Amino acid sequence: MFDSLSDRLAGVFDKLRGRGALSEEDVRSAMREVRGALLEADVALPVARDFVDQITERAVGAEVIRSVTPGQMVVKIVNDALVEMLGSEAAGLHLDVNPPAVVMMVGLQGSGKTTTTAKLAKRLHERERKRVLMASLDVARPAAQEQLAVLGRQAGVDTLPVVAGQTPVQIAERALQAAKLQGYDVLMLDTAGRLHVDEALMSEMKAVAAASRPVETLLVVDSLTGQDAVNVAKGFAGEVELSGVILTRLDGDARGGAALSMRAVTGKPIKFAGTGEGLDALEAFHPSRVAGRILGMGDVVGLVERAAETVKIEDAEKLAAKMAKGKFDLDDLRLQISQMQRMGGLGALANMLPGMKGMKGAANVDDKALVRLEAMMSSMTAKERARPEIINAKRKIRLAKGSGTTVQEVNKLLKMHQEMANAMKRLKKLGGFGKLASMFGGGGMEKALQDLSPGQMPGNQLPQIPGLPGGAAPFNLPPGFNKFSKK
């Protein structure tokens, strides 16, 4: 997410941080590079120009030039301006009305509108305990209504039965009546799209809006289309009373032009972002967190939230108890890898940790390595995972064939597990997690680290993820892990 923009800005700020004092010309030169980075990221020209003018005015002030850490001050000014550009605060859905609250989804064909409708319905059903009914108003695209019904079954959300021959307005009226009679809290209308904004589409949207009176009208746009996404948003905003925007495929948007331009150009907040293909891959859009990711400051709050959503408390507590006893078998390693995959993989985790973006240990990791590791462990018997020492040469050949890997990779997996198991045993000798915590608090951190890994602390170790019970899931990048990563 925003990789190319983030890398360009990191280069600019590294130059500023490397200087003890900054002149006005230094600041202006850096801001010209920032403007170039924004334009390269496909940010709208007026938005990029206003943004750079604003931060230049703040950055050439005496508070920066005379600051003890002028480079850091400039980064803070840019961060604050980015948050302001993106919308300052997260904007949620306003559903506090007499039910059913109608949410109308609009957008062009191919923007991911139907899938996003199901994602948002699932989110409202699971997180906010809302009874949600979905209805497809797309009578032009073949099988569009059936697609929403299939997604509804996958998401565990009800969909309006299909009645052939009805117009979009008739479907909306029938859906609203059904939602009222059956006691639904939210009615989501998935409207039809077109290949481009045209008069017929806008007339249909206005007629549906008049019939259903939505409290939220959300525009779904594909962030990968960059400036085109902004133009589409402007086209809809001029015709339909939008309440917000949902950006899809934001996880694949290395430039970020659509996200950075959308609020400034349309005046409408970005409310959600699609971050993957799964029905759970929809996140609330938090401007401050997105700005932090762009500037390499991470998103620890988002990381903790993701951990809380994906890591089962009972699994974490069980693992914590085993680790406190100095035990760590391949079933435990398999659980750790499964948790990392559910949280988005190592690349996603690294981008959310402050200072980790672009670091050698995180950047060179191929998430497919996790898949290969899990395949090898899935090929083992329960006895082999519990007692890895019984895996002899013959068993290694069987495991390699069963997982589509090599004997050398099986050996690396066993070595990795042995190193982690040894670390757990050394931890037990120190008195477990509680003793270790007291040593850290008493200034014994350096000694504790030396005892845990005498003579060698791996240089590619990820920090612990906060918020998990008992420190049960350190998610460390084990020594030699990058050997599994194919270049």
C-alpha cells in the first residue's frame, strides 16, 4: 500500500534528518521533491500544489529552522498535513435512524461494488450486531443478482429473493417493504453500474434514491485507476448526494493518488478501504493511520486491532502456558504461522510496525515462504510435529515429496524450530515471562537478551505484537527464515 510514494518520501526525509540545521533553501528544495513524488503518485495537480504550498509555509517558519531536530519537525508538519488532506478523523456510517437504515451503493461497473456490498454487510452483521438485508438492483448485468445471493450465503447475510422482470425502482420498493415487515436494521441496495458515467445511470440512481430515501449513499471506486477514480467521484458527486467513498483494492495501490486526492476534490470522506479479496478484507479508513503508513511510522493501533480480530484468545493462552514451561513443538510453530497468515502475512505486518518499512529483514521476506513452511508441517504426522527429533532421513524424503519441497528445506525448517525451542528453554531458565519482564524493568534488558541468544541476536527479528495475552505470540522472524524466501 502506497509503496512507491512512501519510498520517495522516505528518501526526501532521510536527507533532511541527516542535517543538523536547515536553511530555507533546504526546505524549499525538499518540498519540490515532495511535489514531484505526489505528482508521480498520480495525485491531482491542484491537490499536490495546495498541499506543498501549505507545508512549505509552515516548514520555513522559525520554529523549524531553529529547531533542535529540524528534519523531524518537517516530517511532523508533513504528517499533519497528510492527515488533514485525508480527512482528519475517521468517518463512520450514520445508521442511528428508525430502522431500516438504507445504505445505497453506487459506482461504475468493475469497481468491486457487489463484493464490497457483501463485505460491508458482513462487517455490520458481525461487528455491530445488525440484522442486514441485501438487495441487488442490477437488472442489466447477467447473473448480478445471483452473485449477490452467493456472496450473502458466504457472509451469512440475507438477500432479497429475485423476482424476474422488475425494474430497479420496483426492487428497491419491495426490498424496503420486506426490511420493514421483517424487522431488519439495515437495508443495503447494490445498484447497477455502467462502463462510464452517463445520463441513464444518473437518472436511475436518482429514481432509486427517491424511492428508498437512503441515509448513506456510498460511492465505490477502484483506487488502482488513480486519477480516473477521482474523475468518476467528481461525476457522481455532481449528480447524486454522496455521503462517503469506499476505495477498493487499496492494498495493491503503490501510488496512492486516488486516496490522497479524493477528499480534497469531492469534499466527501473516505469511509472504508478494501484491502484484499476475502469478505473480511474491509477496513475503516483512518486518516492518521494511513498517513503513518505512508511516512513509514507504522500503524500499531491497527496492528493490535487486527491481532484482536484474528488471534483466538484460547490459542494464545495455551501457547503462552507451553512457552512458559520451555516447550515449543512444531504444532506451536504451525499455529504461529497460521496466525501471521490470518493477519495478512509478514509484509503487511512489517508495514504496520514503526520503522520496519524498508528494513532489510522485512523487505526480503516472501510470504509464499509461510505457505511452504505450513505445507511441510501439514505433511507430518501428529507424532512428528510433537517430537521432531524422530524425523530421520527416510521421513524427510517423504515430507519433501508430500509438500512439494526439498529435503534441504525440511532440514531448514527443523533447524529453525530447534533454535526457537532452545530460546524457549533459555527463557524458562531465566524464570519465564514474568521474571523476564521484571529484568527489563530493572535495567537488565541487555543481560536478558544476551542470555536468550548468547553471542547472536538475529538481525532480522520483528518486534513483539502488543495486546496478546502473556506475550504468547512474539511473531519473531526466526534465524534463517529468509532462506525460505525465493528471490
